[in-house]
Amino acid sequence: MKLKYLWISGLLISCSEPRVLKEANWNGNRITWEVLDGGATSSYRWLINFSEGEENSKELIFESYSSPYIEDIEVYEDKLLILCPDFRNKVHDTITINLKEIDKYKGEPVVYERNVLKNSNGDYKEPTFVKEDRADALANGLN
């Protein structure tokens, strides 16, 4: 009976829908920041999607499981700013995506899992603070 309960609980958690945290507009296109909360025993999965015009379909352009931790997104001119808190230094760091090159991200999104870059494309330049966080996590056995 316990096994059946655990299986059903796992299924319900894994099938949960991401919650929209913020939408931003760039040249009539929609950028959506979403979170999938894994619950008490799992980390957040941050998703940033891009939708052209008024289309309902969306394409993943950035994903982060656990870290880098995303606190907010903003569009400034032709750049998507992904704001990340630096808990060690008590400042904010920023991951920047050039929205003029958004097509490069649609087919090949940036994907992080616990500060490890799992997928990227030719346009994305990994920020120094992410590399430093990864080195710190490895040095302290946090990954």
C-alpha cells in the first residue's frame, strides 16, 4: 500500500504545471518566466520561454534547475536580463541574452543543472559569477 501511495504522489508531483511568475514584452513578443516547484525535497526548475507575437505556443530559451537561482527577469532595450542573487557577496548578478539573436536560443536553449551548463549555443557567453559559483560548490562538495 505504501508503495502505491508513493508512486501516485510521485506521478502527481512530476505532472505538475509550471507557475507563471512574470511576463515581459519585447517588440510585440512575449517572454515568460515560470517556475516548477519540486516541493520540500527538490529544487526549483526555472523556465524562460519565448512566444512570437500573439501566438500561444512557446519555445524554451533558458532553463535552470536549482542554480543559478533566478530572482527576476527584465527586458532592457534588446536584452533579456536574468537577475540572479549572489548570496555569498550579497549583490545581484545578471545573465544577459541578446534578444536580436533569439532564434539561436529557440532551437538550442541554455540549460543549467546545479550550476553545471548542460546545454548551450554559440551565442551564449557564460558569466564569470556562474563559473565561480560552480567552482565554489565543487570545492565545498555541494554538487
